[in-house]
Amino acid sequence: MNIKDLPKELVEASKKVLEQSKEYQEFFKKALEKFGVSSPADFDSEEKKKEFFDYIDKNYKGEKETD
């Protein structure tokens, strides 16, 4: 099967998902920098790790997310 054989709607939806994933990855990377680590595994306490993920949850809004 070739990508040209797939329905156009499926290809477009797939592109959108990949773009959103890239946006999330960029946001996640910037949040890591903000917290001064290169990976969530680098946090020295579970409390700091929780604070990081709470920050992600609070500040990243996906396309269909609402408050």
C-alpha cells in the first residue's frame, strides 16, 4: 500500500496529529528547561516531579482542550 492509496481525509488527519505532537514536544522541552532539567527522571524528588507535571497539565492546552 502506498500513501497515495489512502483517503485524503486520513492523510490530512494524520498530518494534524503529528503537528500537534510536535507542538506538545516543543512545549514539554521548554518546560524542562524552565525547571532546569533535561528529563523528568532528573528531578531529585517526587514533589518536584509532580510540580513539573502539574505545570504541564495547567499550561498546555491541546486543540480540543478547554478549562
